[in-house]
Amino acid sequence: MENNDVRISKKKPIFPVTPALQKYLRTYQREAKLPIGYNDLMQFNEAFPLMDKFGKDSLWEGPIYAQDLIETLHDGLKEIYANLKASGNLRIVEHKYIDKIEYCTFGNTHPFRIRIVNRLNDVYDYFYIKKADASRIYGLEMEEILSPNQVNYLVDGNTLVEEHIAGIPGDVFTKGQLYTPEFNPTRIAKEFVKFNERCLIMLLGDMRAYNFVVQITPDFDDIQFRIRAIDFDQQFYEGNLKVYLPQFFKENLPYVKMSMEQLTEKTVLQYQQEERSSIVHRVRSERHRLTDLRDVSNKEELTTPENIALLKQSMSDYFNDANYLRCKTMTDIIELNIKNIIRQVKL
């Protein structure tokens, strides 16, 4: 595995949720009628910067709302949380209150982060409200279908609501815990190889360390790790192949170095094959949903013709497979990726 810095487009456009995508979301229970939307949360007068625990700018702001608007927003946010977590059962928010509304101007979807607290025991949770971007929604769906992870989200018009994905941010993990003595470095390296393979197959881009989290699970004889994407804005938009391979981002160099230290070429190939086999299993169990997703996304404009032309040529060179040159959309490229791994698993 090698590492070079990778450049991506400075500003990817937000793609609208089309009627065809809305129909898909309705079919798979991702659409909901929400009491308030993204535009309602944008009605703040001013905001103040929020600092992290080290006194540095966190890139999040604290919006200030008019007093007569706060109760409406808080009630609406609690109802949204009930929709997200319990199919709208309001009993789960009877003893909860909205503690914080935070706003981020960094990134494409300019998210709001909501902290909701149980007043009986002070246990809190987060969820996010963002501009609905079709690219991100397709990324969330691909994650749900092809990865070992489940994602929980809802869409209403131009509003996207996402569940918080718990874990240690990948960049924070490298600074303080990557070489923790009780952690098995081979297990971390193995997970990074699998994550790298999964991103390429799914065409999930820009997986720098701050766009994924590391989840740590104690087992009866060791500690297990999983790397999970938390940002899906760069789903099959870029034409640069390296954008879809986390190993090429300089922010991920500690993971690349660990993989090179701990793994041989033979074990890397073994872990790549394990991930491909897992994806094939998920494709077979979710084939109808995947077909519906393909049919919708294939008809939408989600990138530029130049990016498609560049990527299909790069994929053809990378895999030494001229079939990529016949692809007309990013969805076609993913479909060919899946077909190829199915053939490999059968061999």
C-alpha cells in the first residue's frame, strides 16, 4: 500500500432529491413527514464560535434564535428524534429535552448537530439535520446495502436527518490510541485494508481520517476494531480514482504505515478477498433493493461527463479490464465492480 496526497474538487454541488429517488425512499421507509425542516433551523439571528476542549476553533457555531421560536424548534426536534429512533412514538421523548443546537459551515451540507438529553439520568444522544443531497443519500444507501454497518436516516423534501455514528474520529485515534499496547496492531491494519477495499467497490470518496471513526469492541479474548465512514458527500462524484482509495490520503498515513509493518502482500490479498466475499453475500441478500437503487441512480445526473470518462479509464487501467470503458454512468462502474467480485468469489 502506498500513500500520496490526493486532491478533490473544492466544491461539489448539492444534487436535488428527484421524484424517482423520493419514490425509492418511500418504498424503503426512508421518507418521513417532519414537523420542522432544515430551513426552519436556519432562522437564527447570529451565532458564536464554539471552541474545543483545547481552546481551538471547532468549526461549529452556536446559533442564537428569537425567544418565541425556541419552543417550536425544540418540540419539533424532539418529534424528529422520535421518528428517527422509534417510528414516531413520542413516549421515548417524554423525559428528554434539547440541550444544544450547533451549526457547521464546513462541508457541503452545512449540518446542524442536535444534542438531546434524558433529564432522568443525564444520558445524551446526538443527531444531525442537513441539506438533503442526493449524492449523500446514495452513499448512505450503499453503506446500508454493501457494508457490514447499518445506517439510520430520514428524508423530507430538502431536509436530511441522520443518526449519530458513535466512534473515535480516525484522526484523533491516530494521535492518542493507534499504538496502545493492549491493541493488536494487526487487527487495526486488517480493518483498514477491508475499509480501503470497500470504499473502492462502493466508490465512496474522500475517506480522510476525519471522515471516518474507529469503533472498539472488547471481545472475550481480544479487542475488535471496525472503521466506519461518517461522511457520504463524495459518493461517486470525483473522476480521480485515488479519491476512492483511503490509502492515498496523507491524513491516513499512520494507518498505511501500520498496515505495511504488520501485513504481508499475501495477507493483504487475503483480507481483500474476505471483504469481497462479504459484499457478495450482502448483494445476494439485498439484490432487489440494490436493483431498485441502481435503476433510480442510473437515470440521474450526479457528476460530470468528464468525471465519468476519467474514472472509467482509470478503472480500466487499474483492473486491466476494458469492460469499464463501456460504462456510461458512475452506477455502471459500481455494478461492474460488483459483477467482477462475484465472478472472482466463484472461481
